[in-house]
Amino acid sequence: MSSENLILVPNVVSSIALIIFLVGRFQVKRNLQLHIKLMSTAMIIDVLLVVALVITRNALGTVISGDMSGMLLIHVPIAISTVIGYGFATYFGLKLKKGQRQYLKHMRITDKVVVPLRILNTTTSWLLLV
Ligand code: HEM
């Protein structure tokens, strides 16, 4: 693969994870087991992607040094908030799985925050390349 195409790999991975995420999101009422599997898969891909970007592109170094500009200043806070949201979704999801229905309202609120954030995450990752 040429280096020009290689630069697109994280964005393509992020887009595939977004599709898995959205399909999983809309399986709640149809197939709960599939919902759980797809949400978990999408979140794992996202976390591995962040780890890969930290290792291969020194993403953490860029953030810590404050050497960010333009779209990165928008993308990074969205990406961090998304991962924090994943923590809540996993926590409430596991409670619901155990039958603790009182967490349904927490999951609904988390959903209203995480879904827009996750869409913005991939959108801003593409805008970084414009
Ligand atoms: C970012 C990830 C996730 C999002 C956005 C999400 C979203 C949702 C939404 C919108 C609901 C339905 C609430 C309602 O009925 O109005 C729900 C229900 C549920 N989710 Fe998730 N979820 C996520 C991750 C997970 C994970 C990781 C698990 C399991 C470990 C899980 C397990 C469940 C369960 C068990 C229910 C309850 C369904 C029911 O009893 O009616 N979710 N989720």
C-alpha cells in the first residue's frame, strides 16, 4: 500500500467501527444479544485504534505537548469524551444484563450523549484530512 493510502487506514477502521456501532445500537429492541456483541465489538475496535495511534503516531505526545491545531482541537476532546461515555455504557449495560432494570434510564441518557459523539468522532477524523 502506498503511504498516501496508509494514512487513511485509521479513518477507514473508525468508519467500519461506526457502522458496527450504529447497527448494534438499533438491535436493542430486535436482538439484545446481537446488540451486546456489536456494541462491545465497536468499543473494542475504537480502544485498539486509540492504542495504535498512540504507538504509531505518538498521538499522546501530540496531545500532551499541546501541539494541536485546527480540527484536532475539536476531534481530540470528542474522542476522549466518547471513550469516557463507553465506560458508562459498559457499566450500565452490564447492570442491565444482570436484570437491574433501574439502570435503563441511565443507559438512555448515556445513549443520547454517546451516539452523537461517536458519529462526530468519525466525521471529525475525516475532516482532519481535508
Ligand atoms: C455505547 C454503547 C451502548 C449504547 C449506545 C447502548 C444503548 C442502549 C439503549 C438505547 C438501550 C435501550 C434503552 C431503552 O429501552 O430505551 C439499551 C439497552 C440495553 N443494553 Fe445497551 N448500549 C450500549 C452498550 C451495551 C453493552 C456493552 C451492553 C452489555 C454489556 C448492553 C446491554 C444492554 C441491555 C442488557 C439493555 C436492556 C434491554 C432491556 O432490557 O430492555 N449495552 N442499550
